[in-house]
Amino acid sequence: MKQIEYYIETLAPIIFAERNNDSTLYNTKKYIAGSIFRGMLAGKFIKDKNLGNEAHKNKDFYNIFLSGKVRFLPAYPIGKTIIDDLEPYILPLSLMRSKDGKEIRDISDGEKIQTGFKKMTGFALKKDNEIYKVNVDTQIEFHMSRNGEKSRILGSNKDGQVFNYEYIEPYQYFKGYVVVDDDLADDVYTYLKKVAEDNIYIGRSRSVQYGKCSLKKLSMNSIVGNGLKNGQKYYLYAYTPYMPNEEWNRVDTLAEHLCEQINEKLSKETVQLKKGKLIYATTEEYSGYVGVWHVRRERKMALSAGSMIEFEIDNIDDNLVKKLNDILYAGLGDRREEGFGQFRLMQPMQNLNLKEFDKDIKSEICNEVKKQAKQIIRQRIFKEIKKQAVSDLDKRCKFNAKSKTTLNRIEALVNSNKTKQQIQNEIKEFNKPAKVNLRQMFLDTDDFLEILTEDNNVKLPYSDIEWKAKLGLDLDNEKLYREMENDLGKDIFVIDEDTLYKEYFLWFIRHAKKLISKKNKEVE
């Protein structure tokens, strides 16, 4: 059995609407469910292969999505950066935190709940005995329904069907796994790598502005399950929600059936699992919608992720632990292919240390944010270039020429795709009247022809300007400058020579034309 690790980065707002009792507010799931990930991949596979309603007859489609040999586990949030050595999970329900936030305890060893402590919930990243709490950034948006044709035209709805919906903000990462039987591992990994070449779309409202994501950083490894130490309590930790095949109404009854399932899969083993005394659990309901059949799933009760069920067993050894891990990774109960029913072996955690994610770990800025930040800096530099060109002409220029014809030709050149050298060569080939016209315009003592072509050792007006200093990043802000270079790249304040020449002289020439027009008007 293999495990394929994957990351999803949100590039647009994401909506996973959840059922709640408030008809005016639709909450969103804070993670990417395995059913959502699987459904997205299946839909993309059908579309790419043009399978239509005959997808189940395709061998590759059947193997990946219907055979039960592939389990698409959910992707849990990991924050705004990828950190390889931290694992995401839903916090076990046995974890308690002091109200002052200074201490964290795992009471699964049988310790009684003390006053001053409260239950921890949500998502976290874990490494050894260190836990980093992870929050998912969300926003709430107002929406007014205009389903009718007249309502859409009017832009209003007299029925007053308005509501608010919650969405996950862009530029956050989620980490998940696909557990695959050995015979299909390479095929699934190859397919996921192909999917990762394009953007993917998940959640509600994918046809408009929502749901855009990127699948990235795939890796495939053999399953390495958790070990067990003698002398400590043993637990089945629900890594994902567990949906039993049989009806149930009590968690302790469910725990007994769960142990029976595992014993059946161990078959010939003499060792038998038995339900222990301690259970930390909550439940939730699941239904869903099957788009192919256009029907809703039957609503069923599930054991929530993060639940802990103690079990007892004698004669633990490495061989038995391996067999238990194989059973748990294969999944138990209903809808295993969607990631339900994934348990992990767990024991009480000691000497836990709760850390703030954003303080202890420096976040890596995602590529899309880097791209936008560079564009903002570039536009700010262009603004300074424009201001410099206008300032040079206002304070240093002198015009004897009255015609703008030659300047129009130069403006067309700097607006073209030609390089700086090509533009200068063309200006040098201007006819005599055009050159005379340029020589009648001055910046200090240098005429425009010399400035534009850098003839007679004339320097370009901006040649000694440090553009980062123009943005306020001088010696007094050296630390900020270095941090920006480290986060965004060494070239963030560098404008290539062709672009700089064309951007400066575009505004230089445009403002020169205005000044000539103003002078001609004054003469009249």
C-alpha cells in the first residue's frame, strides 16, 4: 500500500456550504473533504476523456474511482506556507488547554479533567510533542437571490430572499493524502501529476469567481504507520469521520462493532482487540449530493474526526502493529473511497508544547502573492520614472523648436516592441530637418538628439538614480529592503534597460509635446 501526499493552494475564494439551523447564514467547511477532491478528479477525468455517461465502463476510471482500491483522504489546512516536517490533523478530543493558554494536556491517559482547563478543537500541525494551532481565514459575503428572469433584469427581488455566505479566503494551503493499493499506485500518481499541470476548481459557484485552486508538490511513499509502546493506553484515533455500515445509536456500541471489524480482518490472529473504558467522541450527520444521479444521499450519522476510542490487546509486537496499520489505512465502514473511516493508532501524548504558528514559523509567501507584490513594486517604480521625466522637463528644459512632428515619431518608437538600441539607431537615421528640430530642444546644456542617442558621451537623465531610494528604501530602511529582497527576490527593484528607457522617454516626450503646445499658445 502506498500513500500519495498532495497540497492544494486556494487561488480564489472557496465555498463548501454546510447545513446549519440559520437560513440567513451558510457556513463553509474549513477543510477540503475527500469526497470533494475525488468528485473534482472524477469530473475532470470524464471531461478530458470525453466519457459522458459511460465513464464506469472505462477501465482506468473504474480502477481509480470505483474499485475501492483508492481512498481520497481530506486535505486539512496548514496555513499560508508549506512546511514538510509538520503533519496536519484534527485535534484529538482528549486534548485540554488551560484558560490562560499556557498549558496543554492530553487526558487520554486517564487523568481527570481539572478546573481551569477547557477542551481544544480545530486543526493543528504536529511534530513530536509540539503542536501548532492552525486557523483558516474566512470572510462573510452578502448575497441576494435573483432567480427569476424579471428579478435579474431589475437587479432586485421583491420576495426578499437574501442571505450571507461564508467562504475560505485565497492563498491558503491544505495538505492531504491518497491511500492506494500497490498495483494502482503508479497509475494514480501519474494521473495526479497530469492534473497538477492545470488549475483545478472545487466547491460551489465554480462557474463564476469561486473555486480556483492549484494542486502541487506531489510525492509518493510507502505506508509507515504509528507504533505502540507497552505500558501505555492504546487508542483508535479517528483521522477522518467514520460512517459505520450498520445502524447505531450509542458510541460505546459503535466502538464494540469497530473492534469486531478489526478482529475479523485480523482473522487467524489469536490476539483480539477489546473496547476499553475511555472514549472521547462526538458525532455528526452526513448526506451529500450525487450529481450523476441528481439525488441526495441518505443522511447518516458518523463518528467525528478527532474522536478517540480506547482498546485493549495483549502481546503487542511489531508484526501485529503493522497488520493493524494496514487495516486502518485501508479504511473501515462506509464510503471509504471518499476518505471516511480512516483511523490511526495513538497513545497519550506527554510534555506537549503549544506554539503559535505565525510566531514560531516564518511563512513562505505563495507564488501568486509574490507575483502581485512584484507588480505593485514595478508600478510604483514606473510612477517614479514618470514623475522624474516630468520633473526634468519642468525644471531643466528649454525649447526653441515649435514643431511636435519629430516627437510624435519618437513616441511611436518607444511605444513599439523595439529595443532601446533599435530605437536609438532609428533616431540617428532621422532626416536633417528632424535632427535640427531635436537640436533646438535642450535639457540643461544637452540637446534632445544627444540625450536620446547618448551621443558625445551624454548620459541618460536617469542614469544615476537609485529607484529603490525613490521608494523610500534608503540606508535608513536597509533592514526592510533586505527583507523584501529575501522574500520576493534580488531583482525586485531592477528594471531592464530597454523598459526603463522606453518608460522614461514615453513620459518625457509626452510632456515635452505639452510644453511646446503651451509655448506656441503663449506666442499666439
